[in-house]
Amino acid sequence: MTTQEVKRKLAAILSADVKGYSRLMGEDEKGTVRTLNAHKEVMTSLIQHHHGRVVDAPGDNVLADFASVVDAVECAAEIQKELKTRNAELPETRRMEFRIGVNLGDVIEDGEQILGDGVNIAARLESLSEAGGICISGTAFDQVRNKLELGYEYLGEQTVKNITLPVRVYKVLIDPEAAGKVISEKKAKTRQWQRAVIGLVVVLVVVIAAIVIWKFYTPSAPQPEVTSKEKVVAPQPERAQAALPPSAEPTPKEKVTPPSPEKVSKTIIPSHSIDRADPKKMALPLPDKPSIAVLPFANMSEDPKQEYFSDGITENIITGLSKIPRLFVIARNSTFIYKGKGVKVQQVAEELGVRYVLEGSVQRSENRIRITAQLIDAITGNHLWAERYDRDLKDIFAVQDEITIKIILSMRVKLTEGEQVLRGRPPGNLEAYLKLLQAQENIQRFNIEGNIMGKQLAEEAIALDPELAGGYGILGAGYMMDVWLGLSKSPKESLDKAVELTQKAISLDPKGSSTPHAALGYLYTLKRDYDKAIAEGEKAVALDPGGADAYALLGMSLNYADRPKEAIPLFEKAIRLNPNGPTHYFLNFGTSYRMMGRYQEAITQYKKALRIAPNNIIAHLALAGTYNLLGRDEEAHAEAEEVLKINPKFSLESYAKTLPFKNQAQIDRLVEALRKAGLK
């Protein structure tokens, strides 16, 4: 198109896309496409009804223009209302929610297409919107504020990508009771995440400037010579799960001298990049601080029984990173769902809502070990850092800490004095450490056989290294599990033993893992010592501000201490850190809502708990009681029947004795609701 042929017009632009589209496609491609097409048909019909035109609709995106901004905003509201009704008929995990942005601006017409900042701003507004929500620009708001039965919330001036000036942004409030309201218009402040982003940009500019100055004014340091035999090749994404060639396998016969602990491995940042993650397609919004997911390190050893060893290294790196307050670290449960799968970094980032992804592999042969690791910025597609370590097995702890530190430095996180990335005191006996990893793996199976074996292995580890703090913590967890699994002849004695062992773990390594503090908090709750339970939970959070379990267990202690309102933000934090977390996150989160009389929200969380563990009898009990409190008797009876299917000998009287609520009225209310649901 020549300059003379450029045709401009003022138009209202509607841009929409699906929140969490990658996750939906990954779980069920055919079903997702079927739902997407049905939703798009509804949207097209409504756009045409409001005198608009669908300009483009690739994939999960819809772009439309209108001659009237009133028509555009009214159409957006009707779309969200209609899709909400249709989504209600779908299972919660299969619901497809669109985000919509509307802007009034100048656009360029190129045949049937429209281009320019007017379109770009609409797309940016879409990315600022919540799932099922609408955001409009200030230019659109100025035209519609008194013309539609809608409300608006002013979100401030937002700096958006590739747009020079900040954009005034308003969230559209569809609920009838909000009609005519404009919230926070004059007193709006820049949101916390925006300030954080601006601060991060400033820091990056300073860092870049410093690098430029350094490059121009500092003589280059002499580079060590690297022979072809010594050259380190960074692992490629598509080859991450492939076995190393025989010539590269570390064996006792190799005449290779491992690097000394103080020598840093050579670093190579590959020149190629991977597919980029799209921030607009993130299932969850990016946090306002550096965020990372550590994928399970692949076990490249010939012996599949070494799987626990590679898993243990992965967990230690996650634990080390989660101790840094200025990092956002996805918890183990949510990254280990990708174990053994040929997953793309782009998919991981979009599904978990993170910018950085670490992947690697572990190969053990006799007393030699090879660890490869690479850190990827999923948004840019660049490899920030990649290294390979060939070491003696006895150096494993130094290697883990070195990897953790390199990740933090690569993510440009400046540590303050006193902050530590180490897991705590390393064990003095390697065999004890290996037994400890196996013990943890067995106990986490949550069954009788695994618990018996796990306790035995933990005792063997302690015998080999009596100063091994983790050994006492895991053995304590085994005694606590004895009570849950009905293995204990005296639950009180088992709980006392669990408390004793957990306290021993803390005394041996008081600044190590947060897990013993969180576990001790739960044990104190079972013993009805609520103040001690909360104090231990708070210690766990302070020790591990990025640890999802610490927040969840503190929230649970607050529930039982009759402080559910304080527990809710803790569960929200835990689930954001670990969106695919264990069933108890959602079960206890639901209990917070139930205690506050927010029954529908409680039901939503209980159903999430059951999707993770369909035979979770506690979740079925919670649902039965909550349905009864809502007056939904038929559903309450159905859940009671599920309880009896799982345990035909269920006793309501016995169950009531296990409930450690401080407020007896909470116990009485739940027990009465369960009795009305049909349980005895």
C-alpha cells in the first residue's frame, strides 16, 4: 500500500482470546476445538447483532470492529454473560473463558484488515483483563460511562508494550448492582505489580548500562584455552531425554580428573532459541518478581532404581530457590506432573505462569556423577545459562548449591547479606543421604507398605549419620502417618513420638528446611495446642517465604484455631505457588470458606480436592455437610452415600472426636449437618 492509498478511520476495536487455552488443548484437543467453535459462533452472532464486523479469528483470538463504541462495549458485556451461562453447563476444568479488551482509536484499513495502535491497544487491554472479564480504554470509557447499564472500576494508567504513552484502563463491572458506579476514579493508585515491573525495568536498564560500560572500559580477561576434548556442549531441549553417547558416559575407568570445588565449570549460552511462551496465553498471570519452574531432572543412569536420586537433586534445588524471598518458585507437586514427558518449555511456562524454566539430567556410574542443567527464559526463548558437571559422587552437595546460585545470578536476583541458598547442613554420610531420599519417597506414597518401609529406611539413615536432621523429620512424619493409616496402637503415643522427632530435627538444623516447623505446627494442632501450632507455622513461612506447604499448613492451623479469615490469603498464596498441589490445599481452603458461611466457594474448593483424590473421604464428608447447610439435601445425601462406599463402617461419633477445632460450635454444626445428610 502506498502512502497515498493509506485509509484511516476512527473505530471501536474488540479483541478477545481464551485464558488458559494451551492447558485446555493439552488436556483434550478435540473437546477444546469443539467448545471453541461453539463459543466463536455465539460471539460472531452477537457481534453482528450489535452492528459489528469480525475482522479476524485465528486460533483462540477474535478481532472485531464497530462504528459505535457503545455497541462494542454492550456487545462485550453480552458475550461474557452468554458464555458464562454456557460454561456453567461444562465441567469446571473444561470451561473456556475469554478475556476481552475494547478500545476507541484510529486504525488503518488494509483491504479487510485493520492495523495500527488502535488495534494494538485493544490487544493489550485484553491481556490485562481477567478470565471472563472486560477492560476498556479511557477513550472508550469517556463515550460510554453514562450510556449503558454497567459499572466501571478505574485501574489507573497502565504502561503497555509497544505503546509510547500510558493508557487509562477501566474494568467493566457487569453485575446489575454495579450499574452506574465508577469505582476509584479519582484516587486510583498504580497497582503494586505495575510498580514492581517499573522497578524491574529500571534495575535492568542499570544492569545493561553497567555491562556496556564494563565492555568499553575494562580490558578483556584472558580466556582459558579449551581443547576439542574439553569443550562442553550445552544440552539441547529436544535431546534432554536422550541418553549420552557411550564415549561420554562417566565410568570408574575414565582417566578424567574432576574439577576442584573452587573451580567454576565452563559456561556456554547457546546461540539458538526455543519457541517463545506468550504472556497473553498464561493460565495464570506472571508474578511481580522473577518466577521459575524446575522440571524433574531426567535419570540418565542405566539403573531405573536411581530415579529417587535424580528426584532428590531436583527437590533440593527447588527447596534452595524457595528460600529467596524475591523469587517465585513453583512447588514440586506442580512440576513433577511433567516427569517423563517430552514437554516443551513454552508449554510449562504458559501452564504454570512463570518466566524461567530449569531443566537438566543426572547420570550416575559407580562413584562418578554427571549433571547437566540449563536455564531458559521462556518469554524471550533464550538460554541464559547451561553447564555440565563431571564430579565425584562425594561432591554432589557442592554441585547442587553451585547450580542453585548460578540460577539466581542468571535471573539477576541480588542477594542481601545473610540470605542463604543452601538447603541447610549437608549430611556427613552419603549413604545416609541416599537412604533418606528413598525413605521420603516411600512415606509420600501414603499407604501402609510404603510407610513401614520408609520408617525403616529413615532409622537406617539415622544409624549411619546420627546428626542427619532430615532423618528425624522424615521418621517423625512416619509416626504421624501411623495415626492417619490406623497403624498405631496408641495414637497419643505416636503423636508424642512424632513431636519429639520433629523437635530433634529442628534442634540439629534450626535454619535449615522449613518442613519440620510446618509439620510440628500440624502436630500441635492435633494436640489442640493452637498457639504453638500457629507459632511454628509462622516460623516455617519466615524460614521459607517461597514454600507452598508452609503457607498451606499455617492456614490449616489458623482454621482450627477459629481464624479462617486470616487463613484464606495463605491458601491463595500456597495454590499460586503450587497450582497442582496436593488435595489437602483445596480441602482446607474450602473449610475456611465453610467456616465463614461462604458455602458455594467452599463447594468449589472441595470439588477441586476430589478431582485430585476422588476417594478422599474427608472431602466427601465436607461436601455432604456443606450441601446440607445450603439446603441442597439431595446432593448432601449423594455425598453421604459416597462416604459409606469408601468406608461402610463409618462412625459419625468417632469422626467427631478427630476434629481439632477450637470452637466447639464448628464441630457441632458440621456433625449435625452430616447427621441430616444421612450419616450415623
